Amino acid sequence: MYYTAEQVIKAKRRLDRIFAPSSNKDPRGSDSEDFSGDNDNSPKGAESTPPMTKAGREGHGIERSKRGRNEVEDESDEDLDDDGYAVEGDAVGASTEGSESPEDPDDEDYSVERDAGDSTADEEGGEEEIDAREGTREEGEEISDGEELEQIVLRETNREGLSTCGSKWKNMDETNLRAYIGLLLLAGMYRSRGEATSSLWEAEQGRPIFRATMSLKEFHRWSKTLRFDDRKNRGVDGDPRDKLAAIREVWSKWSERLPALYNPGPAVTVDERMVPFKGRCSFRQYMPNKPAKYGLKLWVACDAASSYAWRMQAYTGKESPLASDGRTTAKPEVKLASRVVLDLTRGLKHRLVTCDNFFTSYELAHRLRCNGVDLLGTIRSNRLELPHELTSARGRKVFSSKFAFTELATLISYVPKRNKTVVLLSTRHSTPEINADCNKMKPQAILDYNRTKGGVDNLDKLLATYSCRRMTKRWPVAMFHNILDVSAYNAYVIWRETHPELMAGTRNRRRLFLGQLGKELVTPLILRRGHAPRAQSARMLVAAMRGGGHG
């Protein structure tokens, strides 16, 4: 594909309108920024509050992780090509995100591609947020935050480069970093997850924009050395027992910014999702009912309508508090489900929270109601607070319903088929309302549950479409790929709701958005290149972006 100078100029002007606050200095990309809304100041009715953007662009970036002794599990990528991604010809599926890592990952962490995903994810999350309405921070403060996060990535990457390459190391700067992120976004947009990285740079069958941006060797160099913390000092500044030490500071900074730019609509979904990963990790989970059976588990709160990821927490397994003798003990957290929902909905007011039977309990409903939030969810039949009349299907007709009321909540028991009951708990529905228009005579609470329960599952499907995920043996890389994917989707949601008139009615609107975003990120490096690439198609693209001529 060739681009004329006129096409490039038009695209640039269009992006300037879309990303007004994003300067050339901080074009990290909507993909990596996370946008969410602080609902503390938005006491709107849960039924009537439409999704709405809240704050302007925030520069997301990456921060150095707090140190911990588990960093070893993240640092290896042996059987990969030079950039650490899948070896040529290897297809990478959703659940084959990596294989077991070597015994001493820190000594083998120089396979290039394993770090590529990390930096991309974070960096992207760091830069691209789109302008939204009614910002909660001053614009100058947002830019300062973004630049600080970006500098952390550059500092730690250059530290790693100097320690491994010595005087031969060429420092990475902001332009290099943003271009690197842009290429990762474009690779996801092209859906090249199972494609060998080297094939993207092929002269005949590759994509010209990759060659036009940087050489494959340079891409490998950045992938090999990208870091987000100082490995040698992990555990010094933070908790040495922290399982997320290799990515803790980056993850915390990123996840804290998720609620800053978006107000969820009247309904929010809380559920779990998996980041596919098969490598070595002390808190890797196995969930046979998920598309990716092995991976890293996240707790997620999403807007039920748009699937905007509003808050996330990483699950690192059983807590390990220090015993009196200084040793760690592995005691499961008490009331984990309730704690997760309360954490993820912190700051929400006048919303309906929908969750499944892992989370739902009468105690949780009471605590949420005290916070001004309603709860709707299925509840396990073995809960002690449930009367036997609601859990038993004996003698009941199919499609029949029973209701039980307390001052706080309503219990709804429904028989969808013979000998089976479904019980829901709701603090929103206070009357025995049944939808007569439904031929299965479903209570209104069940219809509302079905309508709002899929926010997180839908997010999973959407992220998989243009995922930048790559095969890796390092779990921080898998986490950063997830950060990048989530940030890109969140950016798209905000852009779509802030600028509904742009690309209206266009098919593959999200794909076009990602493509323009990636090109905007790589353009500064293309214009700065000292020599033209050898491939004719890439050379013509560089010439077009520079304003004419073939050189």
C-alpha cells in the first residue's frame, strides 16, 4: 500500500482534531491509556445515567515495578526468535501464550521479543487517551504524569541496555519508544498475532510501514532491553513477598488511572477474566471453563453497555502474611469475593452492579447498599440465608416464579426447566414483577440480569479481535500485552462517545481508529530517519510522509 503526501497530511489533520491535547511530545496512543470516570461526584440515577466521558487525555505510561523476589519467574524467553515472539511458522493461540520458562530466567532474559509486549502495553497505555469532557484534573497535571511515566520506561530500558551492552548501547528516547509502541499497535490491528515478527519486515510480502519506521534489528534491540523496573534492587523499596513485584508499580499506576476519564452507565458488570499464559508463574491459574484455560486471573469491573474496563485487580493467589517466626504462611483470604466487588466498585454511586454466584451474597448486598449501589446477581443454592422453598424445584411448574422479600433485598426463584431452579438476589427490584411479553414468563429481574451480565465477557471477545498478544515465557510481558489491549479498547470507547460524528456508519471503525493511532505514533520517527529504507514500497511511504520526492 502506498501513501501520497496529500493522504498523509489529511490523516494527520484528522488525528489532530481527534487527539487535540496530544502533542507530538506525548502521542502514546489511546490504546494504552485507560479512561474511566470517578463516580464519586456523579450521583446520577442508576437507571437514567448514560455512559459519558469525564476527563481529558491522560498520558499513561509505565513505571518501574516495586522489587520482589518473584521477578525471576518473568525473565526468560528461550525458544523465541530474535525479538522474542513466536518463531516463524508458529501460530500463537489464545491459550498457548507461552511455554515453561528456563530454570534461571534472569540469566536468559535477553531474547528480544519477550520484552516487546511489556513496553508496548505500558507505553501505549501511557499516551493515547482521547480528549473527554469535564476533566477531573488540570491538563498540565495530566501531561506531567504522562511524561513521568514515560521517563520511567526510558530510564529502566536504558539502564538495562547499558548493563548488557556497555558502551555499544544507544539510548532509547521518547520518539523511539512511541514508534515502537505504534508498531505493536499496528501489528495487532493487522491481526498478526500468529505471524512471525520478521515477516512483517519482508520486502515483498511485509507491511511497508514497519520497514519505513525502523529496521528489524532495531526493533529487536528495543524488544530485548525494554524494562520497567530495576531487577537488581527488587525487594529493596517494596515488599519482598510481592508476587507482582516485576510489574507492581506499572500495574498500580495504570489501574489507578482507569476510573479517571469515564463515567460508567447505569449498570456495571463485575466478573473475572483470564490473560492467556502457559509459562512459569507462581500465581498462574487453571480454569477449564474459560477459552484460555491457563493464565493470569484478573478481577474486572466493566460498563455493562460499552464494556469499558473501569477497574481491574490482579489475583496473585493466596495471601502470604509473615508469621511470628519470619516465615510466610499461605492462608486463603477470607471473604475474597465481597472484598473484590467492594474494591472494584469504590467510588460508584447510584449504579446497578451485576455479578455471578461466585460474588453474590446477602452480606455483600447490604454493604453495597450502604455505599449507594444496588446489587443484582445469581446466588448459590447452598447459601445459608436462602429458604428451602426457593431452592427446591419439587412440585413446581416450569417457568414458575417465587419471590421472597426483606427490607433490604428481594430473592427471586425461577424454574427454567424441570428439576432446576435459578435464584437471584436483587436490591433494585422490590415488586414481584413478571414480564408477560416473554413466553417463558421470566421475572423482570432475570431479564435485567441477562441484559447486564455480559460486560466482561464481551470485553474479552473484543480484545481478542485486535490483540497484540504474542507468545512469551515471561508473565510480565503477558500482563503488559493485556494492558495495551485494554487501553486501546478503552481509548476507542472514549473517542467513539466523544466524537460520534467521526467515521459514523463506517465498517471496522475500531480497526481504522487503531490504524490511525499507530501511524500517528510512528510518524515522528519516520520523519527523523537519516536514510531511506531499501525496500521500494517503504521508501515511497517515507517520501510521501516527508512531503514528496523519492529518496
